[in-house]
Amino acid sequence: MAPLLKVLADPVRLLSLVASHEGGEACICDLNEAFELSQPTISHHMKVLHEAGLVDRDKCGVWVYYRVRRQALAGLAASWGSGPAGR
């Protein structure tokens, strides 16, 4: 679980921005406005989230749209709650 928590700990990897975007999905161009970072940097962070299984992505032309995998977050929350601190 530690690697997954490390992925979530980075302040750029705010899943709430994707989840709260219209339709529950967002393109990198939609996320650029929230950060003073380049598009490639934000793309890298989204790639890390995708590789961790926390977001799904679909390519539409040159754009890639991301959406939060809510079942992955629910599983993480359930695991967190079942640990020693959650008892």
C-alpha cells in the first residue's frame, strides 16, 4: 500500500480536479489552469496515476481524457480502514 500512498501524496496529483470536472473526466488542457506547470509535467503526473490504477484514460484524437477509478479509491479506503489504526 505504501507505493500507492506515495502516488497520492504528491500535491500535483489531485484526483479531485479530475473527479469534479464536468462529466467526471478531464483532459490535460483542463488541468493546466490549476497549476503553474507545463503540459508535459502534468501529463507525467497523470501517467503515474494511471500506472497506479487510480485513473482510466481514453484517447480521442490528440487529446487524452482521464477519469478517476472510483472502485480503486474505494478499495484503498477499505484497506486503510481495516488496518490497525482503523480498528
